Amino acid sequence: DRDQLIVIGDVVDGWPETKACVDELLKIQNLIFILGNHDLWCREWMRSGVKENIWVSQGGKKTIQSYAQDWIGPQIKPSIPEAHYTFFESGRNYFLTEDQKLFVHGGFDTEIPIKDQSLEGLTWDGSLFEKAQETQKFSKSKTPRLTTYSEIYIGHTTTERFSLIPVQFCEVWNVDQGAG
């Protein structure tokens, strides 16, 4: 009852179990869902029925198939439960805890307050992880920092080519190990 699950985004795409995955997430009492770039593509498809080619080619086809058996024409009318629409519409751009732990899918520009960041940057920008890696590599400090946040948790850019466990540089933790 007290535990909280923070989902860092991209709960869709690549596998035909997307609908089942969202069904499971909806059962979690204290869920914080942060939007990823794939979730945005899915949300737009759910809103309009239009599927972007880039999304379809990067896993969206399996997501669509999990909701609709018909795969014909540029638009289809899938059977999407109302709770799934609500799930994607209620996704957050980021989540900040009282103790200043920040959770965001992609990253952000450290020179701009988080509340002023664009959704595109928060879901697509992978430069924060690179900046943290470079800062730590060249810093004389044992604990270099990029921001005033106590910790930052990101996804979007997988670390699977060099680590199968979360990786930390400065206060930035990359928790995307390519599970999809």
C-alpha cells in the first residue's frame, strides 16, 4: 500500500503484449507514469487513429496489433479500453520528489528550469547522460554535479552495449538496460 512504482516511459512498442502490459500497470495502486517518446507516438495514434511510419517501423506495429487485429489502411479503428486512453493522457512529463529526486524519460537542458522544458526535449533529449559522463570523466572532484537535484533517473538511451545494470555519472542514473 505504501510502495510506489515510477515508470520511466516507453511502456509500448516492440512486442505484442503492450495492451496486457498496460492492463498490469493499471492494477498498481501508487503508479507514477512518465511519458516516453514511444508513449507519445502511441497516445497520438490512440487520439487520431493515424500511425506515423517512423513509429510503426520502431515497434509501433506490434503495439497496434495488440489493440487491433485489422492491419489495413492508413487508419484503423482499434478496440482501446477507456482506461488505456486515460492512462496515456495522464502520463507526466517528469516527476520530482520532495527530496529532489527527478525522474524524466529522455533528459533536459540543465540551463533551463525543468518546469520550462519542452515535452519533446524531456522525451527525446539524450544529451544529459552524455554530459554527465563527460563531466565525471574530466572532473577533478570525486563527486561532480551537473544540477541541484539530489539524483536524476533517466531512460530512453539504453546502456546495454556496455552495462546490464543501471549506470551512474554525476547525479544522473541511466536505468534503461534495453529490457524491450
